[in-house]
Amino acid sequence: MPAPQNQEDNVVDLGTRRAVPRPQGGFAALQPHLTFRNIVIALGLATFLIFIGSVVSARIAFLFAALLCLAAMMAVEMVSRRKWEKEMTAQMQRMNGDYDRLVRETARNRNDLVMLKKSLADAGAAARGLGRMQATEGLAVEQRMIKSLAEQLSRLGGEDDKEDAPLDIGALEQSLPQASPDAIVKNLTDDQVLTLVRAAVRQDRIDLFMQPIVNLPQRKMRFFEMFSRIRIKPQVYLAAERYIEVAIRQDLAPSIDNLLLLRSLQMIRDTGDDGHAYFCNITSLTLNDPKFMGDLVEFIAQNRDLAPRLVFELGQRDLASISADTLPVLGGLSRLGCRFSMDLVKSISFDYAQLEARRIRFIKVEAGLLLKELKDSGGLRRLKRMKSELDTNGIDMIVEKIESEKQLIELLDLDIDYGQGYLFGKPEPAQLRAGEDA
């Protein structure tokens, strides 16, 4: 859909280019007649006239020869002009491409400048307010978050379980079938899932994975996406889709999601500034937990160096149905320097006013959705128009789940900004990545 009419000052309008029509007269009109066949016929006719003229008079023969030389000079001039026109056309195309890039970079730089001014204006007030709050509370926000989550997660396994009672995880692991990881997870009962989740929380069985995001077409690594997995055996992990339904029935899903997010933030903080930004997922369950979201803003405020390295991912459906109470929280994170990305995209018809209100800077679209759109009639034109509107609004597009060179070649015509998928790297344990950096 077209961009909104009322835009703020941070959107730059550099005008509209108009294609310059090529002249239809002169040499352009003669081009269809300058074929090899017509030139041979003309030379043959000129030679025949010179021969006939020489029979009649030497002067007439000389006149025909002069006219032939003049025609040859005109042909050489036309060929030179044709070459010059091709060079000028190529140069104009290059200038148009440079102009497009200039428009995109100017819009992004202007938006970055506005966001930087807002961050600097609110940084002092946020820091002073945080200092007063810490003095009165006497407890670090991170410790408060962990304590609150631990109290909620202590209900895992039932009310009869004592908090300090040991869990017989070894016996449970030995009882699991010797099969593929997918078969192991599939055969778990709900009670076993609850026991494993409880053990993962208490015994630090939560492993973090990272998958690279590269810029295109250079394929230089720019970001990482963080994934949290609950380990039940070596190389066997409990997928979120397996435990989330059980956790929802026990009203524990928000606490588990919040714990996984906090674990990711702690890991990013502890690794130090490695020059990369990290994408972290925020589910609708976390968005609807005002206490945790408020603590999250305080946690980021206490770790200001962390903010520019964080990109929070929110689903397209969650963004569309976000409550008015949550918008100030997103605004607070944005002013601290965090960025936001929209994923789980099912429709490429975007409400750019809504994206601007949610402070979205990235949009992640699956490669399969774009390739399907390209096969439809007029799909390429629609996707190019969508990409142009994203650039105008200072939003970068990340195409995820790219798994082959063939897919990448088909997608490069869209001038996509970044790519993610098995073609560029599979998710790897964060511990391995940290070891490489060390």
C-alpha cells in the first residue's frame, strides 16, 4: 500500500525523477535503415552510377565519386554517434542507480540522526530516575527479575514438590528411547516435559544458539539471531513447540519465555562488545507481561552499552494487536537505543504508519513467500514497489530461510539488504562462538 501522506520531518523527500525520452528524429530515425544489406545495395548502386557516368563524361564520374565519399563520411559519423549515444545511455543508467542509493542512504541517515537526538535528550533523565529508584529499592533490577522468575517457575512439577528436592533426571534420561532426537522429544509425556523444563531452569540446561545474518550481495556478517533451547540430553533439545502447549495449560509460558529472553541478554552483555548486533525474540506472552517489560527497560537502562547491540523481534500479528499500554514501553526501549524488527510475516501489504509508530527498523520475510510472489503475474513489480517504500521509510529487509544459491540468485533482483539461512550458516551453540572470539 502507498506510504502515508502525513509524514514526520525525519522522512526526506528528494523529489521525483522523470525518465528523459530519447529523441525520435535525426539519427534515431535512421537507425532502422542502417543495415548491412542496405549499405551493400547503396555501394553497388553508387559504383554502377560511377561506371555509367565515366562512359558519358569524366566530370560526371568525378561528381559521383565525390558524392560517394561524402556518403561514406556520413556513415562513419553516424556510427560514431551511435557509439556515443550508447555510452551516454549507460552513463544515465548508472546515474539513476546512484541517485536511488543516495535517496535510501539519506533517508536512513536522517532517521538515525533523529533517533540519536531523542536518545541523547532522554538519556540524562532516564539515568537520574534510575539512580533514585535503585537507592530506594536497594535491589538490582536484574536480581529482582531473576528472583521473580524463580518464584513463578518453582511451581513447575506440582505443588507437592519441594523447592530443594533433588530431581532424578538421570533415570529419566536413561528411560528415553535410543532413537533420533525428534523421536525422543515426540515420545515424551506432558509430565516428563514439565520435569525437564523444571530441571533445565534449576540446573542451567538452557543453551543459546546463534545464526549469522549477512549483508548482500557481499555476504559480510553483520548480525546474529539468538535462539534459546532447553537441553534434555547431549545434542537433544526440547523445542518450544513441544513444551509451550504444556506450559500454557499450567499458566507458566510467560515465565519461561521471560527467563529465556533474560538468559540471552545476560549472555550478550557478558561477551562484551564484539561489533555485532543481536536479534532477540519477544513473544506476545512477554509483551503482555507489563511487570517484566518494565523491568526489561530498567535492565537495559542499567546496561546502556547493551542497547545499540539489541534488535528485538516481534511477530507481524503481535504488532498489529499490540495494546496501547505497551507502546510507551517500546518507546522507552527505542529511546535507550534498542531497535525493533518484525518477523513471522504472512502478508507483504504493510501499514507504514503503524510500522513507524512501533519504531520498526527491519522486516524479516521468508524466502519462500517472496519466491511465491515472484511467480505470480506482476509479482516482481509489486515486490520492487514494496522494497522502494521500505527504503523510503528507512526500513531494511532481511530475507530468511535462504537455503540454496538458486534461491539467492532469484532474490537478488529485489535489491534485498540482508540474508539469513543455512546457505550462510546454521545455528551454532553460543559457547562455540564465544570460544572462537576468545
